[in-house]
Amino acid sequence: MDLNFLTIQPAIALIAGVLILILPRVLNYIVALYLILIGVLGLWPNLLSGFG
């Protein structure tokens, strides 16, 4: 099973949206974790091969 960035991002967005609806007080944490996770997933191929 091949999971790549394009298949993981909508799933994370869906989970974050549901959590925001259920627990609106943790909106800041959910948004922060989402942005960190998307950033790490976007940089992951570059991190494995090095920046140079």
C-alpha cells in the first residue's frame, strides 16, 4: 500500500475538521499540529536526500 502526500493530506484535513466541530476549544492546537504535519510531509523527501 503506497501512501503519499496527496492521499494523506485530505485524510488529515477531514480528521482535523471533525475534531474542530467536536472540540472547538482546541482549535489552535489542531491547526498548529496540522500545519506542522503538512510541513514535515512536504519536506520529508528533501530531508532524506539532504539539502545539498
